[in-house]
Amino acid sequence: MQEEPVDPFSGDPDDPISHLGADPDDEARTLTPAERQDVLDDLADMEIYQALLEPSDIRGLVIDCEDCREPHYFDWELLRGNLQHLLSAERARVHEPAYDPDPEKYVTWEYARGYADGVHDALAEAAGDNRD
């Protein structure tokens, strides 16, 4: 199954943008070990965030896109798929803003991280209280 849209002009000598030259994004690129680890860390963190926030009807995360300067709303599975694709293809998927998302059903990475930290601290405190 093809995950990316097919370029209808791929290999066509009459490609209407062929005069623009090579797309620098098409150059072979691999993730650095640090970038790969960051993506793996994001996947692991996201599993925790989903487990904690999904029961509260949070559908996913919102990310401010640097390219188009718009918020992008990602359901948990879509974001997971995008991160896994980044690991395997070593490039991000083409993206578009979600159609009519309910912003109240999405939180930022920072909010999710803070929420997870708060839950962790509360559990650690409760475990400490139970030892007395």
C-alpha cells in the first residue's frame, strides 16, 4: 500500500516543473542518531500521554507547524503513523491541516508532558505516603 501521494509526473520528461531543477528535499538524507533517538523518545512519550489523556476524551496532540504557521491536529494513531514513517522513510509526510477539528479535544506536547509529570509526581508522593 502506498503511503505517500503518487507524483503524477514522476519520470515524465514533460514534467511542468522540471525547469525548476531538483528539489533539495529529494536528496538522500538519513536521520542522525540523535534525531532518530528523538523520534523514538517522542513515540514512547506519546504512548504514555495517550494512556493518560484518552480516557478524558483527548483525541490527540496539536502541533504548531513552522512551515505553514497553522496548528495541526493529530489523532493518536495518525501521529504515531507519521513518527513511524519518519523513522522508516527518514522524511516527514506531506501534511495538511485537519478538516474541522475540535481544538478542545487536542492538547500540546507541553501540556501532555506536564500532565504526565504531574501524574508521576502524585503517584510517587502517594507511594511515599504508603511507606510510612
